[in-house]
Amino acid sequence: MIDELRTDRLLLTPLTLDHVDDHFAVYGDPRTWAHLPSGVHTSRGDSARAIERSMQSRREFGFGQCAVVLREPIGALAPGSFIGSAGAAMLPFGAWNLGYRFAPEAWGHGLAGEAAAISLDAARRAQPDAPVTARALANNPASVRVLERLGLRLLWRGASSAAPSAAVTTHLERVVFADRELDAETLEAVIALG
């Protein structure tokens, strides 16, 4: 089980319910959902449920989403500042879902790439046989660049449905990346996640 990850600038520790207020401050901020406004957390309960899913992934598979805290000052942010989350959670069909989300004050410093790189490595160590996948909206070029810089392969780009829905993103143009080729069934399952 992976308990702590460090980079020169970041400390990543497993998300717990003690982080719910900090998590909600990031995930409840509409600026962090500029590319998908329907994803914004509207209550602390939304953040608590996300954290509980991460805790379950960690218990069952050795890794989940992590709280990301600064180890050194970045701009106006002091060391010890909670800036968001990064990590990977195991999907029901045996593939990791790599993800990250940061407070706008932390944008533009390369922190997402730094946190995503160490998270990718941790997921591979926790379950080496499980592919690591990542999804992004095509209209979010910053996220797409992070995935490309990690060396992940673009496996799919498109929309899997025509009908808009507030609950899913399948009608929006999306991209699916992975650290290896996926069998057709796994790729279809990742695409269907929206």
C-alpha cells in the first residue's frame, strides 16, 4: 500500500475524510470545472463520496487519489497549502483511472504534470498488470498536454453519443490515453465512462 509520495515541490498523501473541506474548496470551485461545468461539487457530501471511493480503491488495490500539498512556496501559496488532488483509482473492469484537479492559484507552475507523473508511477507499482488510463475533454488542452508529456498513448478521440446529458460527457469530444494498448472490451468500457 502506498502511503506517501514526494517530489521536490509536492507531498501526496492518501485522501481521507479529514480532507473534505479542502477537497470541496477545490472541487466546488466552478473555475476548476471550466471545461465541464456540470461536474462541480455542490456540497461537501459530493466531496465526501469522492474521497470514500478513493479510500476504497486504496484499501482494495493499494492506491487511490491523494491530497496534494506544497512542500515549498509557489507564487502566493505557502508550504503546507492543500492545492488539490492527484492519483489513480481502480475502475470496476481492472484498469486504473489517472486523474488530477488543482486550485486555480496553483495553475501554470507545472504541478499537475509533476503530480500526475508520480501518480502514474505509483499506480504501476501498486498493480503492475493493470493498465493506467486517463480521460480528458478535448477542449481542455492543458490536461491533454499533461497526458502527452507523461508519454501516455492517445487511443481514442471522439464522442460516443449524440445526446447531451448533465450526468455524463459522452456527447462531448473526449480523448482516452493509456500507458499501453488496451483490448477492445477495456477501451470500450473506458469510453463509456464519459
